[in-house]
Amino acid sequence: MVKQQLLFFQNENELLRKLLDHMMANGDMAPTIVVSTSYIYGVPVDYYPDADPYCEALPQELVNDLIPIVENRYRTYAKTIDIAGIEASRGHRAIGGFSMGAVTTWYALAHTLNCFKYFIPISSDCWSLGRFAGMTCPDETAEYLANTIRDSAFSENDFYIWAASGSNDVAYDRILVQIQAMAQLTDVFPVTNLTFHEKEGVRHEFRPIAEYLYNALPSLFPNQ
């Protein structure tokens, strides 16, 4: 069962909660429901890559359990909360995450593209072909993701990946080489579908997430 991860909103003196509240109040982005969950449940793993199975399972759990709960409680673009309604409203839904949350986001692209249009992976690569495979096998990972999309019902303008990392982040090279390989597959990942954003000197830490979101969210959910 997914659980709310309050730390996302409470860390750094509630930095991200305040950011989101002010962006919506100022009209920088459309009113948006933001839900934070954790891929960790039960006993946390001692070595973070061991959470990989949880990361892979979470997107499907969101679709089956959490999205119906949230979108049944609040008014959203989903006319129904069954899979047909969730798929029909995917153009108003994003998923993103930092570090292992980014691993989760890449899994969502591979497995639940039918339910999300926007993807915000921050500071980690895709592990669909194995741990750190986006870094160690970037071409194969890029081709895998491209084929997943080619085989789907979605193509041009039907998805957008807003990826990011700090230049001093330990995961910078992991995600960068994968993005570079993806960018070579211009039939699936032209600049209109895939962009990479980096902040000079930033390390693998929580606070820069606010700046990434400040830049990403207005383009994904513009205040029209």
C-alpha cells in the first residue's frame, strides 16, 4: 500500500509546500493537486539500490490504488476513476521524483505511459535493464524506452520528459549519458518531447528540487 511521504512537504522549513502554494497563488501555474508518496514500505532497505523492486512496483500501485482514491475525493479532469477515465485524463497528470524517485519515474514511463503524460526524473537513470543501466548501457536503455513508446498508442506531443540534475551531483553522469543517447533517437525523443536541465555546482541534495520544480511546473501546468 502506498503511503503519504510528509517529508517532501516538511523538509527545509516546508520549502516545497510554500513554493507550490505561492506558485499557484501568484498564477505562475494552474491550480494543481500534488501528492507525495514513498516507494519504501515496511522495513527500509540498508542499501538503496535494493529498493529497485519497490520503485518498479510503485507506478502500477499509483494507477490501481492511489489515483482512484485522490481523484474520487477531489475534482479533477478524470470523469471516471476506472482505468478508462484515468487514461482519458492522462494529459493532466505528471509523475516525478528525485534520486530513487527518478528511477521510479523512468519505470512509470516504461509501464504506465497510458496514465501519465509528463515525467520529471531528477538525478538518476533508468534501471529497466538493470541497476544503473542508464549509465552503463545508455544506448540499449534509450532504445528500450524508445521501443516502449513506439509500441504504444502515443507518439508526437503525447508525452514530455523534463529531466534534470546538478552538475556536481553524484548521479549527474548517470542521467546525462542516458539523456544524450535518447536524444539521438529523434523520431521518439526530439527536443519537443525531451529536455535536460542542469544547475551548475549543485550536489545530490534536497533543496535544489525547489528550483527544478519552479522551472518545470509552469510549462507542464500553465495557468490558462
